[in-house]
Amino acid sequence: MPGMNGVEACREILNVSKDTKIVFMTAYEQKHPLVGEAQNICSGNLLHKPFKIADLLTIL
């Protein structure tokens, strides 16, 4: 995304609508700093690519 990363986008979305549920999908490794931030912001609703559709459906 030009201008911001996914974590920044999540923050902006939640600033506008705190009740919005977000599922964060990433190809970064677990140890990447943005992954930890994403887990905190998205209440743990995080999937690592590639993921199984069943895992996505479980979160939804």
C-alpha cells in the first residue's frame, strides 16, 4: 500500500470505527516486529500466508 503499511491501516480503521473486526494476513515471519504489532491491534486475528481456508473460516 502506498503511504502506509497494514498495521498503520488497521490503526486508522479502528480510529474511525472501534467495533470493526479486522483479520490481518501477512507473509512476514512471526519474529518480524510488525507481526507483533498486528497481533495486538487485531486482537490476535492474524493469519500467516499461505493459510488454509478452514483457518480463515474459524476466525470469521
